[in-house]
Amino acid sequence: MKKYYLSLIAFILFLTFFSQKITAQTTAKEAVVKIEGEVLRPLTIGISDFAKMKHVDASMKNREGVMQKYSGVPIFDLLQQAGVTVGKELKGENLTKYMLVRSSDGYELVFSLAELDPSFTNRVIILADSKDGKPLADGVGPFRLVVPDENKPARSALEVTHLIIRFAKD
């Protein structure tokens, strides 16, 4: 019986150590945003890669109407890196393409590609990684979509994990 209890204690200690190691490895993984779907080059961009990209500033009002300043990479630049149909190729059937934005909590929203392309609009929508010079807070980042000049911030999604390009279908 004593041997049984020693084996059981050893097994419990092993499981405790093993689960702590898995938890540490999981939390050490870098957060990423994925660009996939109707793209030539699917991308997975981590925070460290994102920080090396050319950043621009964008401002938008929060729900209380207070102006906030963010820094991030223009969505258009990210789409170009992934080989999405933009610019001169964004015509005819390609105008039915859209970008689905997905957040970690399952929140989803949609933009037509024309809403993101500077040949169609002057508005620059960014995927932000900082606010007022500081990394985005937990529950907001590490990546936030910032959509300037909208009456409601409903499409300025928090905790963005995926940008998925698709064709609109009947």
C-alpha cells in the first residue's frame, strides 16, 4: 500500500511540473495577426515583426467622444505584403472582394477592399500596436483596428487576430 501512495505522489508531482511547463510555454508564445484567404502570400505577423514595419499615426474618437492617438501600420500596406488585389487590379469582379476582421473574442466586421485602397479613399485605416506612445493595454491589443472619421467606433475592433480576404457570394 505504501508503494502505491509513493507512486501516486510521484505521479501527481510529475503532472504538476508538466502542466506548469506547458503553461509557461503557452504564455511565452508571441501574439500574432494572420492575413489569409484570397491572398497570394498568407502572412503571420508577430509583435516583433510588426514593430519593425513603417508606422503612421491615426486618431479617432472613443465612445465618450474623446480623441485618441494611435500608431500602427496601414491596413493597405499589410494587404500589399500579402499580395491582395489592390490598386489598378481592383476593378470589375475584384470589387466584390472584402476583408473580414476577426478578434480574439469572435467579434467580426467587414470592409470592402475599396474602403481600404488609397486609389478609392483618402482615409487611412491602421492596425495599431500603440496608443499615446505606449503598447496597447490587455483587452485592447496587442493589435487594434483604428478607423478614423466614423460616427461610431464599432468597426475599430479590439484584439484583432485575423484579416481574411474573401469574395462576396450570392
